[in-house]
Amino acid sequence: MLIGFKYFLFLAILSFAICDGADAFVSQATTIQCSSFVQADSQEDHLGEQLPIWSIIPFIGILLSLAIFPLVAPKFWRYHYPKVLLFWASVFAVPFLLIFGSQALYQIFHIYIIDYIPFIILLWGLFTVSGGILLRGTYVGSPKVNLAFLVLGTILASLMGTTGASILLIRPLVRANRIRKYKVHTIIFFIFLVSNIGGSLTPLGDPPLFLGFLHGVPFFWPLNILPHMIVATLLLLVTYFIIDSLSYRKESHKSAKVSPDGSLIVEGWHNFVFLAGIIGAVLISGIWLPGEMNILGIHVGIQDVARDIFILTMGMFSLWTTDRMIRKKNGFTWFPIIEVAYLFAGIFMTIVPALAILKAGSKGSLAFLMDAISEPKHYFWASGCLSSFLDNAPTYLAFFNLALGRMGISESGVTCILTEMVHDNAGLFASHLKAISAGAVFYGAMSYIGNAPNFMVRSISEEAGVKMPTFFGYMLWSIGILIPIFIIITYLFF
């Protein structure tokens, strides 16, 4: 009965999610006029001005629960984490609804319909389709083989998304390292590179850049942070190869070699067609603009509903046409995506006040922070640090809007400014946007909840028997390795 209820809830989340992100696409539906960017949008977020800083306590409660319960009560957390998440969501939602009434209800509908739904549908589609592709071969996880996995995944992440690349490669990487004693560091660097930094170059790569694309940033504009991405990637790859080489020499099987033929067999290859269909649906939804509909008071683009239905259809076709033995050999289960759906359903509820306060800028409870942000390096670290714990997509959008407002630029003029540089502040805005983009994407690797693939990779690895670090244990790695790299990037570019 309980299992049936969990699946029912998960399907309900998916169906509700069909509308998410659509409103963001609707903003792209208006015809861009280069003469319309002079004045910034004047609508104020009064809710963010009224909410006190302590309204984010339920969100902090979820973070602490995620960090502490798996450490002190792992069995309780594994079986009861949805109840813990529901508790914190209720602690926020009930008084929020009682005090703010219809305004609160609108904000809750808005964040689930606009920020949560394509997020979950896209994750589900990529997770399902990629889970039907089995990569197997005669390779052992030597430092060179593992390095090749990281390089390949980093390249694929911007083409098929950090989620798609992560789900496609994490299982074969874990299998390749099954006889390795020291392998946790390999999964951690996989999260750094494949699940985050690799997705820096296109809107398909990572959700923040996808939101930027929907709000007027040209599709290929993220290539402007290619130098930043190359520096971060090279430093991480060199660091990883040194660590893995030293670890490999300590292990008893150090004489193990990659099989001479090095053959790689792909099963379920037809799922690449479904994968291409998902990527194509995302792109087309930003071009084909037939109109909009109203769902629960939220304006939803018809193209976005069509996109999400198509993604669900691709996932179902993958399930119907893929031999069950392929998924069984792949170690495929639904637990990782269900866990992510529950976790982020709670996070997106309790994140409402944090995002509203951010959007209020100098008029909100975080005025001291927002007023201090003026240079690209400030945007890089502020958007990055908040993206480490808040969802990096809406955090990107908050700083994106902050930069627009500071320069008197309307959202409708973003494309013209970035392509034709027709505004006095065009160069400054571009430099700020580079910092925001790099911060939101790079810092997603700082914690398990910085980006959804992080948690999925952790869950899949643990199911395969890899003992992954706790929430704080992972952050010891990320702080020790990533922060020095981010300081170097700040010095070089910002």
C-alpha cells in the first residue's frame, strides 16, 4: 500500500510538472524589439520585501536534515525521508498560506509550475532513456581509463545535459572500478566535472543556462565562458590524475591492465534516438511559439506543454522498446529519480522565501548582500555560493534580474544587447552575465543539492556498493579542491 502511494505521488508530481518552466518560455514568445530595452521592468516583488530573514528556517531545516539524518540515523532517513521533507514543507507552507492567502497560493503554484516541473520531467526523461543504454567492455578503472571517462563526460555534458551525461556514464564508470579499493574520489570528481562544470557551454548543459536562453540569452552565448571552463577542467583533471595514480599504486591489483582489445559494446543503442528527440524537443520549444494557456492562474506556453508531453512519450517509448535485461544489467532502478523528486519537491517549497527575498534586492532582508554586489567577481561568488545550496537555476535568474535592474535594461532587450552591443552598459552587463553563468554552473558542484545530477550520481553509486561521503564529508572535498580553483578563476577572469 505504501509503495503504491509513493508511486502515485511520484506520478502526480510528474503530471503536475508538465506545466513547469512554461512561463519562462512565454517571455521568449514576445517579439524582441531592440528599442524596448532602455527601461527595466518596473514590477516589484512586494512579497520579498515583507518576508523576514527567519522565513528561510524551514529551508535550513531541510539542509540540516539532509546532512545529519543519514549520518546519525541512516535507516530512519532511508525509509522516512519523505515524511521529514513533508514536515519542513508544512512548517513553511501552512503559516505562509494563513498570513498571505491568495498571494502565497499563487507563489506556491508558480514555483512548482514554473521552476519545478520541466526540471523533473526533463530529469525523468533523460534518466529513463539513458538507463536503457548499456555500455560494457573489457576495461578496468586504471587512472588513464578513468581520466578518459571524465574527459568524455565533460564533453558530452554540454551536448546532452549534465543529467544525461551523468546517467549514461556513471554506471559503466562504477563497473570499471568495481575491483578498485579507492574509488570514492573518482565519483566525486565525476560530480565536479560531468554533473556540473562540463555543462557550461550550451543551454542544454545545465538548468541555469537553459533559463537564460528562455529569457533572451542567445543559444551560443555561453561559449563566452569557455576559457573559464577550460581552466577549471584542466586543473581538476590534473588534480584527479595525480590523486588516482597515487591511489592506484597503493592497491593490491595495481598490476591489472586494460584488456588488450579494449572493446566497448553498446546495447540499447536505439535509445540514442529518443535522447536526440528529447534534446530536439527542448530546442524547438524555444523557437515554435503557438500561444499560451492558463493553468491554475499561471500562464503556460502551449509549446512547453507539448515539449513536456513529448519528453514523457520518449521515456515511455524507451521503456516499451528496451529489453528488460539491458536495464537489469545496467543496475537500473527507479529509486534515484524518486529520491530526487521527493527531495526537490521539499526544497522548492521551502525555497520560496529565499528566492523572493533575493528578487526584492535592496528592499529585502538580504539588502546588505545585494547592495554589496557591484563587480563581476561579486556576482561570481554571490551567485555561486547561493547556488551551492539553493537551486542554481532560480538563483541564476535572481542575479540575472538584479544585473538587468541595476543597468536599467528590460528583459526584452537582452538578445539585442548581447548580440549587437547597442547599449551603453552592454559590455558591463555581458561581463556580469559571464560571472553569473560561471558561478551558477560551477558552484553547483559544491554540495549534493547544488545540482540534481549530484544526488542522482550519489544514489546510483551507493546502490552499486560505493560508500559515498556524507553531506558534510562531500563538502570537505569540494571546499578543499574547488575553492582554490575558483580563486584562480576569479584572479584570471573577474
